[in-house]
Amino acid sequence: GAAELGPYRHYMQKEIFEQPRAIADTLEGVQGIVPELFDGANAAAWRVFKNIDKVLILACGTSYYSGLVARYWLEDIAAIPTQVEVASEYRYRTSVPDPRTLVVTISQSGETADTLAALRHAKKLGMQHTLTVCNVATSAMVRECELAYITRAGVEVGVASTKAFTTQLAGLFLLTLALAQSRGRLSEEQEAQHLQALRHLPVALQGVLALEPLLISWAEDFARKENALFLGRGLHYPIALEGALKLKEISYIHAEAYPAGELKHGPLALVTDQMPVVTVAPNDQLLEKLKSNIQEVRARGGVLYVLADADTRIASSEGIHVIRMPEHYGVLSPLLHVVPLQLLAYHTACARGTDVDKPRNLAKSVTVE
Ligand code: G6P
């Protein structure tokens, strides 16, 4: 009821602001990186981790995008070949099964029909090693997987997923570290550094949430547009996808995301002063390339909304609006960069007067095909 909303206007806003707490809860009790973090009712994780050579991630919607982030981590940090597939596609296509695969499903509800069907399909193809990153411990997904990691986002009411996404990312990062460790690829020093970065996330997230007034002013511009483009590169391409999805879901603005290098292969043709372009631009090794993508947009009259790091040298100027993130966060940066995009979608929807928590035509949990 209304009482539970406290100072917030909608559940979505409340859930965005709950993220520091949700991440802290998800990490509580994590003393070190051990496979046991992923033990399920049906098996011990260390035995499973020793018997796999690759990972296949299956999910839908926002959970699929957390899988796309995890692929970068799994290949970069754990050196495990990783494939990510939309569950509704995987379940119906002919694929080449490998029994030495860890099948990872990601689901907030644990009841999404397509994701459950994809899991059953993978098992039928002979892949018995299964793990779920899931927010509901009593769900069908948890029952049907060997191993599980239960995120502690708490109940998520808003149809557009927010805190479930960031807690999934925290769980998938821990999974990456546990797999790296089981392969002798994680030194004690690296383990300590990663754990420290994870533990600092709630504080870092508070710093990002404090940017809300700046996103409210961006949202005033977006509310008057009918299209938007989101660009990212590398680890932040999935964050661009998630930002576009959030905007579509609740503000009904048509939004697309592209890996920035693909701009010249099509979407550049759409750029006018009526097409705001959001750029996720943390200071990683792809920054210089991203800066030239920004110039390409400017040269065509496009207006840029750039999420930059504390130390990114991009200044606000005519047609370029910059919000600087308080901290540079290395490989965990997607967890921080998604938050301003959630706030942008939320405040754009508010400005347009849509039903934020219950957008038209969408359901929180899709339990039928
Ligand atoms: C629906 C929800 C999305 C969610 C997706 C997958 O479309 O509206 O927010 O990402 O289902 O749900 P799951 O519970 O499997 O994560």
C-alpha cells in the first residue's frame, strides 16, 4: 500500500533507491570467494566447476542483459568461453550441445516460462550442470537447477526491473571470481581487491543516486522526444541496451541501443536534433574510440547526453550535456552506470504521466509463452 512507499512516488523509484541496501544484503556473509557460495540443494558447486569447460547463459528481458555483462567478466577474468542466449530463441533452435557446459539461468522471478523451458531443453540435450542466479528461493528455477545463487534484492514490485538487475550483476561477478579461482586464475591479492571493490559498492551507489536532480533535468528534454539512441562499448554496451529498454518500457519512447562502433553502419542516418543520443562513456581503454563516435553525432546536429567518469576529459559544450560519475570503478562499473539510466527513464516517464509501476501491455512475470 501507499504507506510502504515512504517518501517515494512509485515503487520503481523506491526500488532504484534501495539498490545500495540490496547489494549490501547480497554480499552479506561473503567472507571470501569459495565455490560453496553457489551450492544448491542438489549438488556441491566445486565438483560441478571442475567438470565444465564453458558457460551457456539463458535468460529474458533485463536478466538477459545482466548475462551479456557477465560474458565479458567470464571471458576476461575466468577465461571461460561463454555464450549468452535469449531463452525463447534457444529453446526452439537446433544447437550443438556439449555436456561439459555450465548452463546458467538468470531470473528475478524464477518462473519465466521461456527461461524454464530453455533450461529443460538444455537438460534434455544432455547438459546436466545447471546453476541459477535468482531472486526467489522457492521458485521452480531454483528447484530445477543443481546449483543456485539467491540474490537478496527483496520483493520487486515495479514491472521495470532495477534492483534485481544490479543484484544479479553482483551474483554473476561472484560466480566469475569463483570460476576463476577453481581454475587457479585468482591470486589472493586479486581476490582481496575484488572483494574490497564489491564491498565499497553500496557507498559508490549512494554517490550515483545523489545525481538524481541532474537526471531530472535531462528527463525534461527526453519527455518531449519520440526517439532516443543509446551508445556504449564493451562492458557498457549491455548497459546501453538496458537503458534503452527502461526508457521503452515505462515512457513509451522508441529507444534503440548500439555498440558505438556500429553507429556508422546504420543508425547515424537517423541522427538529427530530434534524436537525443545517450553515451555511456567510462574511462576505459575504448574511450578514445567513443570520443570520435561522439564527434560523428555532433557533426550531424545530434544532441549528446554523456555519462562520463570523474577523470574522463569530456566537457559540456553546445549540444553536449555531461554528467560526471563520482568514481571510476573498473570492471564493476556497469553496476554504477546503469543507475543514472534507470533514473532517466523513471523521470522521463513521470514527466509524460505514464503508469510507471504498471506500464501498458507488460507483466512483471511472464509465466506463459
Ligand atoms: C518481464 C519483466 C522484466 C523481466 C523479464 C524476465 O518481461 O517485465 O522486467 O526482465 O520478464 O523476468 P525474470 O523474472 O525471468 O527475470
